[in-house]
Amino acid sequence: MSTTIHNDNAACCSIPPVRSDYTPKGSYKSYPGFTKVYVTGPTTPGNVALICVYDIFGFKPQTQQGADILADQLNAHVVMPDFFEPDAPWPADKFPPKTDEEKAKLQAFFGGAANPQNAVSKLLNVAKALKADGAKFVGAFGFCWGGKVTILAGSAESTPLDAISATHPAMLSSADATELKVPLGLYPSQDEPQEEYKKIVEIVSKKPWAAKNDHKFYDTFHGFAAARANLDDPKNKADFEDLYATLIKFYGNASGTHTH
């Protein structure tokens, strides 16, 4: 069944129903640099491979459901490495941090296991490995903390990535976008700095690949598309579905492949 999209804000109606009681379709494997990586979609990289950089809460069914949707709709080999191993992700019940002690622990987490620069090098190594395994196009999509990581990785010298996206990105800074070398999909929520968002859109609009960029503001809370998504809430569910439909369109356009 084909669906006509009447405007850019309409969610693609062909994605599978989003469920709050979701069981991920993929499996866990080791991959260069990691002992545990969630893998979904075709068993080997083909035309399109995508790397998910999860948020500070690590592997969660909501984030894995999104990865499964992208794998299915783009026929993409999708990998979600455990960027925090051997440490644990940040516990969801300790966010936002309420005490000074918890705030200090979160700062220490960002300086240690969740140091964005350390994750960038790991992400670039995974992208290189996917290319070596035969992927023609490798994209990265990140959430919150992971959005910061994908933007930095897309700005790296000789980056192997072909496109990146950042959804409700943490630590959003226009300075990170000045050296960006690949198309960007940018999808902030109401909790990100709007001025930085506008500056980034302006910076990347002048890049040679500007036609492949995409951006959309979501009038909802930070975390709506990953671990903190409440898919029993109708608005959150609709925004979640819209975001993944938007990512499908972005990576389909960036990679030159057609979605089904």
C-alpha cells in the first residue's frame, strides 16, 4: 500500500506500529572494539549500514525499536555498540540528578565512561569496519549524549561516515558544526538551545552538500525518541513515529536509496 505524504510534517504511515511493550528483533554480537553490540537488519553490511549512538541510559527497548524500524525500512544493517563498556550506563531512575552527590556523579560519568571524545574514536572505528565489511554508505544516528558524539564524528578529518543525525542532542554547540564534512539531520526538542540550533542550520546551509541536510524542531521533551520515550502517551508516540519516519527519509535521501 502506498501512502501519499501531503506535507513535510506528516509522519510516514508505512512504518510498523510502535509498541510500548516492544521486544527487540535483533541480537547481540561482538564487533571491532566492542564485546557487546546490538545488531539488527540484514546480517551483513550491504548498500546501507547505520550506527546508533544511544543516550546515556544505554540499551533500551525504545531505542532498539527505533533501530529495528530503520533497519526494516531502509534494508539497512544497523549496529548499536555498547559505548560505555566495561562501565554501566547511567541509571534511568537517577535522571535528572536530584542531589549534589548525584550531580557530581553525572559529571564524573561524562568525564569518564561517557566522555564524548572517547566515544568519537570508537564510532569512527566501527564506521571503518563497516566499510571494510562492504558497506557502501555508513551513517550514524545519535540521541542526547549520542547526538553530540555523531556531530563530532562527522567533523573528524577523513571521517568514514557519509551522513549523521542528532536527535534531542545534549551539549548542542554551533562550534561543533563548523568543520562538519557530511550531511546533517538535526532534530532538537524544546529543551535544547534554540539559538544554537538556528546557528547550526545556518552553518550547514552553506556546505556543498546542503541539499541533503534536514532539520525539524519537535515541540516536546528532551528524550522523546530514545530511552525516555513514553510510548503509552499518544503525543509522545506520534512524535516518536514522526521522528523515525523523518530519519528514514533523511538517510534514504543521503544514501540515494529508496525506502519501501
